[in-house]
Amino acid sequence: MKIIVVILFTLFAISCNDSSNNESDSNTLVRIGSERITKDDLTNELNKLSFRQKSIYASTPEKLNEFLQTHINEKVLYNEAVKRGIGDRKDIQEDIDNYKKKLIAKTLGKEILQEVELTQEEIKEYYDKNRDDYKRIDISKIFIKFDSNENDPKAPALAKAEVVSKRANAGESFEELALEFSDDPISKKNLGNVEYINKGRFPEKIDIEIFTLKKEEITKPFEVQGGYLIIKSNKDPDYLPYAQVENQIRSELINEGLLNYINDLRNKWEVAVYKDRLKEISESESNEK
């Protein structure tokens, strides 16, 4: 059903002309009964693709023919579906209505995004005010995985990690310890070196511990998924350069503008959410499983 709906909307974009046009019309690529697909139709459909997809299909006549054949197949399927009255079915009409609502809402969202204007000064001001969100730190790590062969897989891994951490803090080479004990093959290959990680990589409690490290300081083991980590700071924490996060901040602020607009609309249209009823539905669905 969903395939037919997609086909229906795709094919509305392909113009169908009367066969009274001369057969030798150089703009005609395909005739399907009294209808035709023209060069302009195909070009218009190509222009709707992403740059990468368009480049692939336009690269050779063979690839372009693949694209054309897909549209021919869609067209004949659409014609047959209309002949069978599928387009008049209630379920199809409901899907069309739902698609239409989503398309209209999405279009408004795009237009609002285009209307949000930001200056370089506003983006830089946001960066300066929220600089802590863009902290980074150059680290090395040793990962000790849980021992799946033990009844309690965590206990022996923690004991091992604590020994390694103490040896590192006592002055042994972190690189040599990583090479000997780390269960992470990628960082082990680099003698534990990970280079920079950004703030927010770990849960807040662990993040705080990592980003308060000074150069050469080493953490005690902390639990992560699948094992324990020991982190060494190779440099004092610093900040991602503004140029590196400018586009990210721009996107965040534009999206924030859209969300503010939507929240204003929610107030305008007096949206009320009854969360207790959501719980009823969730419990009902759980009981049916």
C-alpha cells in the first residue's frame, strides 16, 4: 500500500501529453499509450535528487537509462493501479491525506528555517557565553573489559583496572601499560593515545572527573559499557576553536528559532497533553505482549 502511495505522488510530477504531438518530436523519450515522458520531465526528476544521486545517474547513458526505466515502471504501475480503482480506496485516501498534512507542515518548517537570520556577531557571542560546552581534552586510555568467564564478570576486571591505575599513578609508563593491559585494540595499537575528545562524550559525572584533570594526571578506574576505563590527560583541557564549531552553532541556533516558533504555535493553538493517558496506553500495549 505504501509503495503505491509513493508511486502515486512521484508520478504526479511527470507530465503526460497527448499523442497528437508528432512521433518525431525530439523532446520525447518514451511513449506510454497516449502519454509521453519528455527530456524535460526526466531532467526535472533528476534535479530533485541529491547531488550525489544525480551525479551517479547522469554519469553515463547506461545509468541514465536505469533511472528512466524506473520511471517507466512507476508510470505503468500507476496507470494499472488507477484502472483498478486503487486510488479511490479509503485506505489510500487516508494515506494521501496524512502525507499531505506532513508535507504542508514540513514545508512551513523549511520556510521558517530560511527566515531565521543570524549575524557572525550573534554566533560568536553565543560561543563566548557557552564556551564551556565546547571544551575538549587530549587523552590516552586503558580499557579493561569485563571477564565473561567469571560468575561475577565485573569484580576481576575492576581489580585488574585498579592495579593498572595504581601502577600508572606511581610513575610507570602509561603507554607501556596500555600496550600490555588494554583490551581496546584500536587505542592499544596507538599506545593508548586517543587524542581529543569533546565534552559530553561520557555521562555527566564521568565528564566532570575527566575535564578537571590537569596535564599528566590519571583517573581511577570508572565503569563504562563492557568494562572499566582509566584516563590520562595529555594536556590541560582547552576549547574547540570557534571556526571549527561556527556552522554547528549556526545550525543549533536556527533549530532553536524553529522550536521557539513551534512553542509559540502550541500556545496559540492551546495544546494540552494528558500524560496520564499515555501511561494507560503504554500499560495496555505491554499487557498485550
